[in-house]
Amino acid sequence: MQLEDGTKKILLTGKSPQKNAYQPHFIDEMDEDETRGKKRYFLWLSRLVMLCAVIALGFFLCSTLVIFRLAPEIIVEPLMLVANQKDSASMVRYEPINTQMPSLKQMTEMFVKQYVIMRNTVINDEQEMTTRWGYGGIVHYLSSEEVYKEFVGKNAQRVTAMFDNEYSSEVYIERAVKDEITSAWTVDFAVHNLSRGRNSSGALTLKTLRYRASVTPKYYPERHFVARRLINPLGFTVVKYNQSEIRE
């Protein structure tokens, strides 16, 4: 075919085949069954894994609740062993330590004496005295908050002077008597003080003073903490304390 400008073009009536043409693939029934089977397999597998995870989580939660439920029931019950006074190798009896024990009065007397001694004994060691008299120490542990605050208020100003004068004291219990009506204990004790004081020579001076203390204890059993249960099995706590010097 020739155009007016003399250009010749050849017209092709057919179409050239395209390379890499997509050939449709027809899925037969066997392929459909295989695909459907795989989907069903993974679906049930995922359900099984989810079921196992739910069972494991439920078992963990139940175990945790059981442990928290049984934890308060785990009680450490200390025992007091009473030996024969003539022969310490033979045991007379053992008593579970509680507020109904026959030897409660004797044990209370021991705690009262220990409290008075720890409250009035001073050694020339600042770190040791901080452990005894400081927050969390034995005096704080055996005192109510009101009694301990009063104790700190009386001794806060003179603690520094104690160490400056190399002050130390030793307590000797003379007697301890219980008032059956008020449940208060009256304790008479002597304190032997050793310090440099204000003498001109600077030598240590020994001085003995006698005091009378009124101690009112109560018991608050602590069963939830094993350490506290062993240290203070009866929950001995001083709720009222008064001390004055005996002048003769």
C-alpha cells in the first residue's frame, strides 16, 4: 500500500503470537480436596494449640490461688522445753508457746526484764547503740509506736553527750513483780554508770543509781511471718512504760 507522500506500508492481516502468554490452569476436584484438607488440618491444629494454652493458663491460675489460700495456714509453732532443775539432761515437759501456756507468767517476766535491760544499757559503741535503739532495733521492735516515740524524745539530745563523755551503763535487775489487777509489772533495778563526766582530772567516774519502772505489756501474735514468729513468738509489745529514779 502506497500513501500520497510516497511512503509504503505493509498491512498484516494476522496477529503475531505473544511470548510467555499466561496459560490458564483448571483446578480439578482432586486439587480442591487436597486444599480443603490442608485448611481443615491447620484449623484444627490451631484450635488444639489454643485449647492447650487455655488449660495451662487455667492450671497456673488455680495453682496460684491455692498457694495464696494455703500460705496463711503454714504456721511455725515454737516450743518451750522445760528441763528438770536437778538433772538438765532429763526433760520434764514441752509446752507450745501461746497465750494459754502454763509458763506464760514466767516468760512474760523474762521479756519484761530483757526490755528494761535493753532500754537502759549503754555501751561506748555508736554503731551498736544505733542498732539497739534506732528504728528497727530491738527496743523499737518490742515497743508500741507511742512508747518508742517517747523513748526517742527523751534520749535524742543526750546520745551525743554519751559518746563524748565515753558513757556506759550496766543494768542489774533487783526484782520484778506483776500487778494482777492492772497486768502491769513493777521492776526495781540498779544502773551502774561509768563516764568521764566533768571532773578536772578527766578520769572515769563510777556512779550507781536505782530506778523503778512500770511496764505494761500486751501480746499481738504474728503468725504470718516466720522470722517474726521465731524472734517474738508471743508478739510481746510494751504499750505503756514509766520510769523514775528511787531516791532514799
